[in-house]
Amino acid sequence: MLEFEHPENPIVRTNTSKALFYTIKNNFNTLAFARKWLEDLYPKHYGPLRQLCDAKIVNAYPPLAD
């Protein structure tokens, strides 16, 4: 989930992380999303998503167990 107080221009190390940030912002904004939903929108998202989580721009939540 994107942080409620997220910056408009995040300070991240790579351009791929910045591109993923804008993809998440345009499609999900502050709604929680599953990582598998990013497969079609941004195929190689594992590294950039980890950088966004480490920068505390995206909040990570554990999967829900039924």
C-alpha cells in the first residue's frame, strides 16, 4: 500500500523504482494491492518494490491466511 503521506517526487536510487512508484500511484494510489497484481503492469517489479519498501514509500503487509 502506498504511504498516505507519500512524496510527489520520491528520492529513490534507480529510475525503475521511480517508474514503479508512478505505476502504483496511478493504478492503486493508497489502496492495498497484491504483488501479483503488478505482474501485468510492471513485469520486473521485485527489486524496485523492495527499494520502495525500504524507503518507507510503500507499506508492506504480510499475506492474509484463510
